Amino acid sequence: MSMASLHTSTGAQVASAHINPVDLYRSSISKSLAPISGKPASEIFDRLAWTQTFDRGDLGLPVPALRIQGKKPGELATEFAEKFPESDLVGKPVVNGTFLQFYFKPEPLAKLVIPSILKNKSKFGTNDKLGLRDVLDPSSKKTIIVEFSSPNIAKPFHAGHLRSTIIGGFLANLYEAAGWKVLRINYLGDWGRQYGLLANAFEMYGSEEKLEDDPIGHLFDIYVEINKVSKPEEDEIKELKEELKQAEEHKKDTNDLEKRIADLEAKSVNEKARQYFKKLENGDEDALATWTRFRDLSIERYNKTYARLNIHFDIYSGESQVEKSRMERAVEQLQTSGLSENSKGAVIVDLTKSKDKNTKKLGKALVKKTDGSSLYLTRDIGEAVKRYELYQFDKMLYVISSQQDMHVAQLFKILELMGNEKVSEKCQHVNFGMVLGMSTRRGTVKFLDDILRDVGEKMHEVMKMNEKKYEQVANPEQTADTLGITAVMVQDMKGKRINDYEFSLERMTSFEGDTGPYLQYAHARLCSITRKAGLTPQDLDCADLSLLTETHAINLVRALSSWPDVVQNTLKTLEPTTILTYLFKMTHMLSSSYDVLQVVGSEPEIKKARMALYEAARQVLNNGMKLLGLNPVER
């Protein structure tokens, strides 16, 4: 099949070729194989997978996947290879066991891929039709909610929040690029007795000036202060209750003890907090005004920090936003449907009684404590149903640590058993492992700002080691900050989400190895080549790409051609490392090409062709970094 006939071919598969050039090859191969194998071209098209290494071809077909009866897959592979007609695009396939390996011819590939990248620029690699209900109607976008970050106000922004923020930000970008309508929700820990404690702490230790200047830090500090008072009180009450228990066992008079406990409890900081929180729940105007101020100032500060990570939220929800009536309705529904039961004064859902063995594993879920107060579960049920009513989402991702696996699985299962399958079936838990050894130079980590400041300072020190390069940077502090943020984000996204990783300032800020600074360096180097070459976009558009004959150039084009497949695959894995692994592989290929494919000083036509290749590589690297939420630097 020639390129000309391919361009006149019809069908959705070829129509997608401007988005994914490799689909042209898939289409060509599957049309040639269909009459030979007796299988429909569409089925073969879907089975043609990209390969891990170029020595295995550009596309591979596992013959057993075609499920052809009567002959062994190895024999079929040999027969198909013999009968397969060579074309302008693809050579004869190579048989490897039960696999057929297809190799693209270099020149047509370069002429297809490089212009496609230079033309589509930031759009190359992504298909914004995937999120549409109707491909022909751009307004028919599906809606996805990504719930991520979700810190607790006045408590440290710990490593789990950091991972959720980075991974959630990436997933929101990924779905947006695929054409979905994305709602980024931050579900804050902004309700509960601790807010009574916090309001009292502000009365005792608060400073208006500090609150305005650093709301998150100041609220945390006064929260620590008041806990220094409440902890000894709680300990004393606990001891006296133990004494009371002993006295009752020995049938002693307990009147005095009971009175002492009651007096201590009545005067305690925690009791004042309980009373204050009750005022909040009952809608007391003054109490609500104080709480609203703490919440609004904290959100304002979080927004500034999130902006440094290229992250924004459409909705700041939170535990406070779930109406009591919704939670009570959830408890009621669980009771009337016979799902919940009383157990020692508490209300539970006992999933171990289920006939389904997977449901059995989910254990017992606590719905209401013995004191009658509702737990997270009822609040989460209420919030999920509320979101569905408000936004009619098609999918909702909860980006929450794997430590919450059981809680999230219970939530989804109970939603389903309550008759909310239309909600539960659209929910997915995107979990992740722990960050180990996370502390700053000033001790244990408290806030995201501390982490970013420390990494920025360390990055600045690393940059100063190379005086010559340091002098060329216009704004070193700003660049150090950007590189530091890249370092933190890349270290987090490098491994599989579920794996724990060691937080290492030394390793993440290095320009050696697969790190954030290395990626930034690769991008800056490509920008530098562009500046030195002094060619215009028009020069690159008319470059003779048949001059790219060296193995380094051919392999780089092959790598660039697979970028749309990488993005497509990431929508299945939801793993940022799928993107990162590709970018590192591609940048390693680049760094080994510079000596062989020199731009400055080469023949004018060769210079143009190589520069077109490097500009295409820079564009793909830039697209990948932006998808991950990084800010590519130019020098």
C-alpha cells in the first residue's frame, strides 16, 4: 500500500493518523494481513502493539491473540510473513516464535512524523476526541471528577498529601488532554472537634498579624500550643477513670472520684472545644464567621502553593460541606435496607456476612460511634451522592493513599449495596504508596512550602557548582525554584504509584541519572541548539528529511512516532511513570546523538533536516513535561 493510497483511505482508524501517525502503519498492516489471515482488519489493528525495544520492531503482532483454529501459532506466523506484501511503509515482517515483528521504513516515517509534530505542536500526541460522547459533537464532553490533595486545615501537609497532589494534578491534565471536562476537587479536612480546639487556641494564643501573614503555619502553631494544655488534662482524666474502675471492682465508695472527674471534664480544654463545635454545628453566627475566616485564609494560601506546582482546583469541598441531613439519610437508608446493625451500642455494616467472597474480605465498617456521632463513611456516602446529583459525572477518581484501601473499598461496596450502583460503578480508587524519610533540613516536615523551599535552596547550591553555566542563567533563584519543584515531582512520579520511595534531597537534585533536573537540562540543551542554529520555522518546514539516514536519527524518529501510543497507554495505566520512562529513554537517545548529528557547522541542507528532528524532539519533550505538570526551562 502506498502513502498516496493510504491518504485517500477512509475509516476512523486512518482518520486518527493526524493524531497518531503510527495508526497509518497499523491500518496498512492490518489491511494487508486481513485477506491472508481471514480475520477482519479492525481486529488485527487492535492487536498491533508497540514494542519495548527497537530490535523487536516498531509494531508487534502476537499471532495467538487472533485465535485462529487448526494450525499452531508458530506455523501461522511463518505463513503470514511469507505471504505479507512489502509496501512503501513497511518491510517484510520478521518471525520471532509466535510473534510477527514489523519494521517501518525510515524515510516515509520521518516525512510523516516530523511535519506532524511541527504542525500540531502542543497538540501532538493527544487525542481530544476520546472524551466525547459523540465524536462529531465537540460539546458532548464526558465529565470526570478528580478528588486529590485534600489536606487537613491546621495540620501538617504530610507526604501523603504531597503524593496525592502530584499524581492527581497529572491525572487531571491527562484527562483534559483527552478531551474530558475535568473537575478538580479538593476535599478538605475542615470540620470536627479540632475546630473548636482551634478557635479556643486563637483566643488564647492567636495573633491577627501572624494569621494574615502565614495562616497555615500560625494555625498549626497555636494548635500545637493548645494540645500541650489538653494532653495533660486528658491524661489526668484517663488515670482517674482507671482508678474509678478499680474502686468499682472493689466495691469502694466512688462519689468523690466521680465528682473530681466531672469537674475536670467540665473545665477541660476539650470540653470547651466540644461546646464550641456544637455551636458551629448549630449555625452560631460568630463561631461560623471565625471558622470561615480560618478556612478562607488557608485556601488562599494553599492556592499560592498549588500554583507553584501548576495545579489549580475548580472546587474546594470538604467535610464541612456535607449537610447533616445527607449523613442522617445515609444512616437511615442503611438501617431500612437492613445493611446496618447495632453492635455494642455502635452502628456497623458487617460485610463478612455477604455470600460474595470478595465482599466478605471487606470486614466490618463502622457507621456510627457509641456516642451517636457519625463517622467518615456516612459523610463520604453523602458527598459521593451529592456530587453525582450536582455534576452527573461519568467517572470519579479518588487519589488517596493505599493506607485507605479498605476504607475506599468499603465505601464503594456500601454505595452499591444501598442501591447507588450508578454512582459506585463510576468511582475508581487511584492509590499510591508511602514516602519514607521525609524531613527538611530544619527537622520534620510540616508543610509543602517547607519542602519546596528546601529543595530550591539545595538546587541553587548544585547549580553554583558549575560556574560557567550558572553565569548564563538570567534569574538563578527563579530557575533553582523551578528545577527544585521539578526534582520533587519527578522523584515522586518515577516509580509505580503503589511503590514506597525514599525522599532523598541529594538524589533528586542531581543532574546525573533519571532526575527532574536531568529532564530540564535536556530541554534547555535543545533550546540552546535552536538558538545557535539561527533557522526559522519556515526553514524547518522545507527541510529535506530524506537526509536523516544515520541510525541515531532513524531511531530518534521511531521513538518520536510512538509518543501518541504512550499517551494512549497512560490513560489505561494511570501511571505517570509510563510518560516519564518514555521521556528518559528519548532524552538518553538525544544525548548520544549530539556528537553524531551535529547542527552547527554542517552542510546547510543537512543542518535544516537535523534541526527539524531536534525541534520535533524538543516539542515532544515539552509536551510530555507539561502533561506531567512541569514547567520546561529554556536555559
